[in-house]
Amino acid sequence: MRSFLFCLAGVLFLFTSCKKPYYEKVLHDPELYRITVKKLNDIVLENNFPPVTASRNYVYANIAAYEVIASGDPEHFRSLAGQIKHLPAVPKASKDTAVDYQFASLLAFCTVGNAVTFPEGSMDQYVDELKKKAKDAGMPSVLFEGSVNYADKVAKFILKWSKGDHYAQTRSASKYTVKQQDGRWIPTPPMYAQALEAHWGEIRPMVLDSTAQFIPPDPPAFNVKDHNSPFYKQALEVKQMVDSLTKEEKHQADFWDDNAFKLNVVGHASFATKKFSPGGHWMNITAIGTRSKKFDFGTTVSVYTETAIALFDGFINCWYLKYRSNYVRPETIITKYMDAEWRPYIQTPPFPEYSSGHAVISAAAAEVLTNRIGDNFAYTDSSEMEFGIDPLSFKSFRAAAKSAGMSRVMGGIHFKNACIVGNKQGAEIGQLVVKKLQLKIK
């Protein structure tokens, strides 16, 4: 009997010693990382970050989180240092420092997210909640302190590196000059806002060799006198499409609208409504894919990071082209030469038309997600339900990207050519990201 009890005690000891601590169960859950990204997404939305600057918020926060994971698990994840040519080696934790790398990853994400958004301290309350979660789950104080300190070290390193991307210089760069020139972009109603981020093409990319690496042919030349000209035909196509939109097409246009700041004018009153930016929408789609595949914490972080890089470089490349072409919007042409009372179905954003930002960044993200999650990955995107928009289902990420691009024609804010060209342009960027980066070691 005594021998039996001794053996039983040994078995119980082995069982309990192999069982993961409760704090790991709580903090190593990949859903917690998805919640954390969504928290930043909400802050970006609340504070009216334009699409291009939002992509900067996502990319640096995700890279900080990923570099913590790569440092803690070098057998499965490769640092981006050297893969992104201008990223130096990221500091590692000292050998005598205990670190919970998943917890530190969350904190690093939040610290960087806090620094690149405003108002200052937007994520402080959430960080306090994460720290309380760790303590309540029984994380030892030595491990807690080591994790907090290492997260802070990586976050400070990434923030210092981020300052070399030319963002600060673009804050004081010259403003876009509006010229009343045939075929050239001018502000559109109802906001008549100044050109948005006219110097974003000068931002340092992550993977592209240059901002001008993927530049498609010039769009059709301005010609409204010849009604058979490609230019006139493309404008007429947009008008006819908007004038005969089906319920399904309106749904598609609304679903991908992703207008971070829409000015609604009713009589003499006006008010603003907000939605996720296009990049924020694709962060939500990344959540859907990683959740469906049941990826572990580290893999989840790596997929978000690679997608964020594709979005970031996609916006830089597209914005370089936009302000090189300075191409006019359909609304300007249709109201001046076809129908003065005509309006697009969704609001025209304040920057040049060619090429379509939605088409470019969606295709770039789709290539990364296709590579990491799979082709023909059917899913239902319900992320717009919080704005009262019903879900849409897609057969694949690439199909979603094409839908995003064509939705801009249905919305009346892009010519079809800009969306077709943009999808190709974005796919090339996404494929380059997949080719150049290897985050997860197979």
C-alpha cells in the first residue's frame, strides 16, 4: 500500500510539473493578440487616422511584437533584421533575465502602438489591463518584471529605427498645389479637402527596392471632345454603373468603403461618420484567417506582421504613383461634362485617382495571406457589422481583393482601369514580400 501511494505521488508530481502554468494559458492565447491588434485598430478609427498613416501604425507595432517572438523562439521564427535591409539587429534579453515572450510581445506592440498614434497614452488603460491579467493569472514577479523590461527595450529600439523612415520630414513638406488643368486632380465635394499625404511616396519602404519599383503604364490621356476616346468612355462607364446599381452592388460598395472620415451633409447641417481604414479592414481579415486556421501565438503574430508590411509598402508605392500622375477623379469629369447633378454612390476621397489604393493594398495583403493561410480559403467577413453593414463571403483572399478594387467603380470614385491596374500592381508587391521575407522557419 505504501509503495502504491509513493508511485501515485510520483505520477501526480510528473503530471503537475508538466502542466503549463495558468498564466501561460491566459497570455499565450493567440486570440489575445488578435484582440490587441483590434484595440489599436479602434484607436486608429476613433482618432481619424488616414489610410496611409494608419498603415504605419500597424506595421511598426506588429514588427515590434514579432521581433520579441523571434528572439524568444529562434528555431521557428527568423528576425526581420537583414531581411528588411535597413533594420539593424534587434537587442536580445540578457541570459540572466527571465522573459515570457508572448506577454512581452503584447506589451511591445502596445508601447509602439501608443507612440505612433495620438492622443498620447491611448493604449495605457489597455496595457494596465494586460499587466493585471498577467498578475491575476499568477505570473511570478521576476518573470513579470523581466518581460516588461524586455518589451520596453525592443519597443524603444523599433521606435528609434522608425524615425529614419522620413515620416517626420513629410509633416512639414510643401502642400499640394491645386491647378485648374484639364485631367488633373482637384478637390471634390462635399469636403473640398486638401490633397491627403502628397509626400507619402517619399516614406522609406520595408521590402521595395524603391517607391517606384512597380509602376504601371500611364492612364488614358484626357479627352472629352471625342466621345469614342478611352478617357470619355471610362467616365461614361462609371456614370452608367452608378446610375444602375443593384442592391448587391451597393452592398459591395458600402462594404469596402472603409472611409476613415466621411462628411455627411444634410441641408445646412453636417456631421462626420467613421469606419476602419482599408488597412484596418485587412487587419480584421487577418484575424479571421489566423483564427480559422487555429495558428499558435507566434505564427499569428508573424502573419499579422507580414500582412502589415505588404500594406505599408503597397500604400507607399501607390501614393508615389498617385502624385506622379495627379489624375482626375470621375466625379470631376462627370459633373463638368455629363451631368452637373450627378454624385458618386460613396464619397470621393481627397487624393488623385490613379491607381486605386484599395485595389493595390488589398491585392498586396491577399498575396501574403494566400501564401500563409492558403489559396481558395473561403471565408465570411463580418468585420463591418459594427457599422451596420451585412457580412460578405469570398472564395479566397484574391477574390476579396478583386471585390475591393471593383467596389470603387461601383461607388463611383474610380475608373475601372485604375482598379484593374491597381490589383496587378498590388499583387506584384505582395509577391515580392512573400519572396523576400521568411518569417516562419519551416
